[in-house]
Amino acid sequence: MTKAMLRAGLAACAMVCAWPLAAQEAAVPVTVQADRPGAKIERDVFGQFAEHLGTGIYGGIWVGGNSKIPNVRGIRSDVVAALKAIRVPNVRWPGGCYADEYHWRDGIGPQAKRTRKVNAAWGNAPEPNAFGTHEFMDFAQQVGAEAYVSVNIGSGTVKEAVDWVEYMTGDAATTSAGAERAANGRKAPWKVKFLGIGNESWSCGGAMTPDFYTDQMKLYARFIRNYHPDQREKMPGAMRRIAVGPGTGDTAYTEAVMKAWKTHDWAWNIEGLSLHNYTTGGWPVSYSSTDFGEKEYATLVKETLGMDGLIAKHSEVMDRYDPKKEVALVVDEWGVWAAPMPGTNPGFLQQQNTVRDAVIAALNFNIFARHADRVRVANIAQMVNVLQSMILTDGAKMVLTPTYWVHKLYLPFQDATVVPVDVGAGVYRYGDLAMPRVDAVAARATDGKLYLSLVNLDPTRPATIEAKVAGVSPTRAAGEVLTGPAVNSLNSFAAPDVVKPRAIAATVANGAITVTLPPASVTMLAVE
């Protein structure tokens, strides 16, 4: 054990030993309305995002079949195993900004004959196109995830997108596209669950006006067809087309796309509208992912809570055109965007991941759950080595981040039913910043159990929770808590277990559940 690890352990012990002091304060009252089930939390809300950016793909997922790093057909076995353990529902690829520069034919066929180029979107890194359609689909299947493919409308054409989807989904015996796919090693068609029609068309995707984008969207939505026999139009498993939506509180894109959807005819349709929102502390990003204190922590946590109002604002516009909520709001880029780690390529967007990021991830998941009737897909940015990632790699080494463990804690929320919660949260203050001290969401999981998520936003004080469950007489509550010695505690290759879920004690007496939450922590309780 290193001295640093010993110090971290002693600090954690000191923090745990201090928890009983919270009993001197009034308990935070929580009421779970278990007899009032709400909307379903679609498991696709826990989706991932893998863009050709930095070492997110090359080194993070793809190492090639000749690598000494254990792999299956060039895809890292350790990364696949870690992602399978959190039951990743879908993966968005190839971007991001890179999507509107990606030409799919560059990445098919024999590796030696693929187009080599420079990734001008991100750091001018070499792009060998070794990881293309076949490799991505293989990766998704190894993980057990559905494919979310973003087509190029910025520098591409309708025909290029049409041909790509036919290549992926066409029958090998009856279509030339399917036969070409079979000749490249895949006879059976793939399923494409989600199809993104461009990316951030208001910015890196072409700086299009809302009306110009909407006209382009109609063409792609009209002519792209999925030929998989299980995904034909109007079938329950049909491919869902996701239009570009807003990246700020400006509702212009939301209005334009939803107005078009409202007046669409039989010839085309969309099933989702995207929303991008990062926790940044302001542009250009300057907040460190490791070197920060309570001021920076409080600023970013407060900003994260604004996701709730942002979703509500755009949902209100969507409701005017779509009161039955047929179109999903797809938050397919979200997370903490911090300054690049010193010494790294700024265009690679590589940052570390701390307790602060775990708290922010949990708050976002809770916000999505409260809006489960409209938010039915979401993708954290990004999966490996980029922004708020699940996993960090360095050669053969791999470490799981605090954000990864939040995903593990929230597994019971996949396809669960939201249960309303009332919280007497109290207030956490830092300077002029004020926010709820505790955040809580409950859900009835597919196994029938009731689960309660509790987030203590306050980084200096523990909080004792007294939860009562209407409609249920709880007899037992047990779970895990994720926290660390400090808000900037992290997992490194040398010390990978500093921030990891640990058992937390809860008592049940007189129909009430009592549990003490450590500062800056995420807790998930199963209630029986």
C-alpha cells in the first residue's frame, strides 16, 4: 500500500466515523408515494456515446487483432466486460461533430485498403478508419447494446446516408448493398435502433438555420429506409429517427422541428428530438477536473441542476405540438466538460473523474427520471477516455471511474417505474450559491422491489434521512453508497478503488427508514 493510499483510507475512515454527528441535526424528511406509480424510466436513458475523438476509440475500445492487450477481433476484452456489467442499452457513434465529417465507405472492406486521413474535427489526429461499421456493430453486440448511428448531413448527401442504412440492414440475397456487406464478412443484417439525422446542425454540423435544417431533415427522414425484416415502418421495433434539437435554452430548433413534425404527412416522420447540455462552468471551459475546491464544486453542481429547467422549457414547446408525447426528448450529449488534463492534446478532451462528477451524474439521472414521460433516451459524453467517461485506459491498463460506479448503482432504474417523492431537502449554501441539500428519486424496479436514490449535495455535512413509504410497510432497507475522502477524490491506475460503492447501513422502525448519508455522496437503497 502506498502512502497516498494509506492517507486516503485514513481520511475515509475519519469521514465515516463522523457520520453519527448528523444525528444531532434534524433528520431530512422524505415521503415516497409508492401507491402512485408514474412513467416508465426507459433503460435507453443510460446510453453511452463513443466518438472518434482522442483515444476514445483507438486505444480505448479498438487495439487491433494483433495487439498483446486481450481482445476479441481487435476490441478490448476488459472494456467490453466492464460495459456488459452496467448493461449498456445503446451506444451512439460515430459522433458528435465527427459524424458530419464521416464517410462510411472509408471504413469498410479490408483494413489495408481503407482510407487513411486526418481527424480535422478533433486534434488533427491520424484516422486510419480501422474502426468502421463492422467493428462498431461487433463492439455493440459484444457489449449487448443497441446501435445508435448518426448519419452525415453536414458534408454528406441523402444518397450516402440511404446507402449506408441499406448496407447495414439490407438482405444479402436480394440487395446489392446486403451482398457487399456479406462479402465484407457479415451475411445477416444488423438492427439499427436509433438513427441520428445529423449532429448539432446549429454549430459544428453546418451552422444551419432552424428552417434550413428542417428542410434537410425531411429529405433524410423520407428517403432513409431500414430493410431489416424486424424493423419495418410502423412495427414495434422500427428504427427511431432522431432530429437535431437545441443545445441551449433557445427554442428556435425545437419550434421548427416540432412544427414540421406536427404538419408531416405519410411520407416522412421522426420519433425523437435531441438536446445537448454540458456542465462546464462557462465557455471556454477552464475548470480543472482534479484541482478544485468547494467553490468550483458548488458552482458546477448548481449549474447541473439547471438541466431540470432546460428540459421543462423545451418540453413545454414540444407539448404544444405533441400533447400525447409521441416524440421523445433525447438528451444524447450530457456530462461534465472540464479543461483537458495538462500535457495532453487539447483536442483530445481527456479529463479525470471525481466524486464531484459522480454527484453530477446522479443528479442528471434523477432529473431524467422526473421527466421520464418525455426523456426516453440519453447518452453521457463519453464512454472511454473522453470528457466524463466511464473508463480510462493507458496501454494495457484500465480503471473504472466514479461515474462508472454511478451507472452500476442505478441498474435497478433501467425500465423501472417512477414513484413520486417529496423531500424536505433543506439548503446547501456556498457564498451566494444556494441549492437543495438532498435530492431523492424512487422507482419500482422490474423485480418488484422499491429503490430509493439519495444524493447528498453538501460536501461538508452528512445528512440523516427519515423516509416514510406511503402504501407500503417497509421491513428492511439495504444498499450501497458512493463517496470519497474529498470532492476531488478519484480512481487512478495506481489506486483504482478510492471511490467505489460500499455497503451502507439503514434501519427500519415504526414504518420509517433511517439512513445517514456521508457528505457529497450517492446512495441507492433497496426497500423491502
